[in-house]
Amino acid sequence: MINSMSKKTNKVLLVAFQDNTDVISLKYLHSYLMNHNIESYILFLPYYSKDNNYKILEFVKALNPAVVGVSLMTIQFFYAKEFTAFIKKELPGIPVVWGGIHPSVATAQCLEFADFVFVGESEVAFAEYIEAVFMNKPTLNILNLAYKEGGKVFINKVRPYVDDLDTLPFPEYMPLESFILHKNRIYKMDKSLFGRYARYSGKLYSLSSSRGCPFSCSYCCNNFYLKLYGTSRVRQRSVSNIIEELKLAVRTYPDIVYISMQDDNFFCCDMEWLKDFASQFKKEKIGKRFICSAIPKYVNEEKLSILKEIGLSWITVGLQTGSQRVNKEVYGRFVSNEAFLAAARLIRKYNIACFYDIIVDNPYETESEVLDTINVLLKIPKPFMLQMFSLCFYYGTQLYEKALKDKMLFEDSRKKNMKKYSNTYLNKIIRLTPLLPSRFIKYLVNNRKAGAVFWLNLVYLPSLFILEPLTWITIILVSSGYNVFLTISAISAFLNTGFRKVVLKN
């Protein structure tokens, strides 16, 4: 196996295909390498096309890295395949290594194209591999590493999770040693380009205060990690460590409007930790509003009250389905509709803007169970917005294995965009539930087989292009405590990507 170039070099190139620069896992890896005196560079390839390959080749040749590391999710598989095949053909002396969730769950598949794959959390393992490459030492015994030899796939054991997350260096918001493909050319990242490609014009700072999730839903990557590591425990950073990162962020990027907590469930922290976080957040005058996600059973009035006081403005909560059977038997989620609605009422009580996640296009779900979802949505206090996702059967998950066993027909998750759901009658009604009066929604449901299609088609597009933006603005106004100045600043922050992704679904 290749593990070094003929010409000595001590550089690593990390590549991402995401359409924005908010790739926090890759930024963590980049910072970890830099912190270990490894010369690391990031190349962002938003909207990648093979037509750009020769421009990319010029850049890679000039940089002359010893290793190219590709980070990918399932939907980016074919980009990674095309890119890797080209680089290996033109620069056969450089090993191309894949990492991320898809290489972790579909390792053998990825080793058809990559020289090596890293499985699971791999900051430590990848740094060990790079150092071995630089020193021309053997690499095949490194933990988390997978490789193919003699037509056979070998997957080494994974090292334990990083328990003390405080030992990881902060990921750089705009990595200094980063480049981006823009208008068919590669540029050194600067504030202008970063603002163009960062989420919400670079005014949203992403932070991870923990790793792991107390749930292991059958459709989620955490379901795979539970099997891989034998545990799904949540590891929490210390409050002081998080506050230091936030102080650095607001000092370096004063135009940040929101802090986005990237945790799977920010609310699963204990009260002592939360009170300490709130106290230091106020003491250090961070002064930024923030966004987080929560599982309904962890939402309570005491936590909401504490977080609202220090700036919690937006929250995402998963309903997924109103069918208790599907939630338990198909998704492995043990949250009742009553617990979900209790959380929704508390969130509305504290004037916190909320997105509720819904999964549609589930072949295991009957029509009557879709109607159960609509009935639950009609009980949520307005205003609110929905994030609708078309169910994807991701490799390595329990749901994927179930679908194979049941001989269920489903679209390849490497090609399916989970944000593009079917244009069915009931899906349209689901999207309209936050926008139209409940009585009209019920009329559309009850008369779906008796001529209500005309009325649905009549109101659907006007609702999306008029009522949905107005609802979105109303939610921002509510979340800001009806402060017009804060509302305008938030709308300005979200304007470039908010309307495009939420309203136009692009």
C-alpha cells in the first residue's frame, strides 16, 4: 500500500464538498493537526463538478501534500468518488484517505475508491497516521484505520471515544490555511469569500458543547455509533472551555449574530452544568443569542427559563411522526405525543422561535398514521415552522437493515436529497399546517377524496410565497421579545440563505 510520496513533503490537504463552510468536524480535525505541528490545509469544494478537476489539480500540484484527506457524508459519495479517481489517476503518488460518517458506515464500499478509510471519531488516529507517513513508518496497525489488501477488507479496532473533549483545540471559524473553489477558480479564503459561503453570511457561529446523543434512533448515525462503540453516552465539554471559545469567537468576529449549538440534544445536560453555563455566559458578557436542538423529554420549564434569560432564541425539536407505533417500532424513539406537545407549549410560553422536524415519505407509515401527524401539528401553538425531511435509509443503520430484510424498495441514500420530499396531497397539507387556520386544514383533510384538491392547489403556492415568509418574520419578532431592531438584524443575517432554504427549498 502507498504511504508516502517519492518527493518528501510534510503537508496534508483536507477536502470538503459541503455547499457551505460550516463543516465543524473537519475544522476540528484541521485544528487538531495544526496543534500537533502538522501542516494542514483545507480545500472547500462547494457545488463541485468534474469540470473543475484540472483547476483543482493545479492547486494540489502546487501545494504538494503528502496525503489528501476527504471528508464526506452519504449524499457527497459520488463527488468524492469522482474527485478521488481523478487525483489518483493524475497524482498516483499521493494516498487519498476518506473519513466521515459515510466511510464509517459503508467502509467496504468506500475502499473500492479510497486508499484508506478512517472509522468513527478519528482526530487522534488520523494524526497518528499522518505522522507515520511523514516518518515513512508502517500504518496498517493504526486503530480506526481500514484498508483493502489482496481483495480483502481489513477494519482495525476503534480506539475509545475522546472522553475529555477539553483536550481538543477549538476549531477555527474561518481557518487561516483554507482555500475555496469559487467561479471555477481556487482562492485563498478571505472574509469576503467566507461571508459568501458561510451559513447566514458568516453571522452564525457553530459550536459543539458535547458529543453523542442519549437516543439511538433507527434512522440516525448515532444508531451506528452505538453498535460501533457499544455505548451512546454523551460527553460534555467543561463550561470554562466553552466560554473561552465563545470569548475568542466574539472578539475575533464581532458581527456574529447567533451562536448555533451543534449538539444533538443540548438540553440533556444536568442542571448544575446548565446553571454554571448561564452564570459564566452572563459574567463574561458573551451577549449573543443562540440556537440549539432538543429532544422533547428533556425540555422543562426550569431549563427554558434559565436559557431564555441568557439569549436562547431558536430551538429545533423533533416530532418526526405523530404515530406512536412508528415512533416506537420503526424509529426506536420513545417520546409520547403528550410529552412533545407539553414541550411545544413551554417553548411558546417563553417566546422562543421553534422549528419542528417531521419525517415524511415513510413506506412503513399508513395514511391514517400520517393523519395522526397532522392532528398533532394542529395542536402546536402558533407561530412555528416545520422542517420536513424525506426518509432516507442510510447505510449501517438499524432502519436500513430492517428495510433490506423486509425487501422494501427505497431510493439509494447516496443519491437522495432528504430535503426533497414527495409532492403528495398530505405532504402539502403538512407543510401548510403552520400557515393556515386549523379549521381549513381539517376541511382539506376530511374532504381529500371529495374535491378538496382544487382548494389545496388554489392556496398552496400563495401560502408558500406570502404566508410562509410572513410567519418566518413573525417568529423572529416573537423570539426577539418584539424588539424591532433585533428582528431586523436577525432578518439581515438570515436573508441570503434563510429564505432560499426555508421558503424556496433550494
